[in-house]
Amino acid sequence: MLALRGSQTPGELKARVERKQHFDDLAAMEEALHRLIERGFVVRRPRRPGQKEERYAHRLSEDLEEDTPATPAPPERADDDRLTRLERQVAALTSEVAQLRAER
């Protein structure tokens, strides 16, 4: 049986249980998780903002039933740079259109 300590991804679980239970690949780990879900021992948590993988948590204790609510991830720096670049481009194009209209 898998020992879940809070919400974890299948990859994290595979790495942590490897010495007790060998899984050939991540698909085998996910299959075991699905069997535990069917039996009511494990619950799948939805993806949180900024995370690419779902997480799984055990249902063996009442106090661990719910995780703390997810806080939104701060925007990535690349998104900020992209937004700034696009705003500058829009400002430059707006200025150019205004100049072209004035030349008519």
C-alpha cells in the first residue's frame, strides 16, 4: 500500500515508495492510485494554478480530509516582460497611426 503524506504528484510518490514497492513506470504508479481511489483510500486533488500535475492525497484520517485552499501563483516574470513589450508596441503603433492621420 502507498503511504501518502499530504498531496503529492505521481512522480513524487513513485520516488518515495520505490524501496518498498517497485513500479516499472509512472503509468503503473497511476494505475495503483486509481485502484486506491476506487476503494476510497485516496482522493485526486485538482490542479492548482501554476502546477502542471494533479496531486493525490490519502483519506485515512479525518484531519487530512481537506488541504488548505490554494493561493494563486504570482505571474511569471516572462509574462510581465511580454505584457510590457506588447504595451510598448501598442503605444508605438497608436502613435504611428496618429501621425499618418495627421499627414492626410
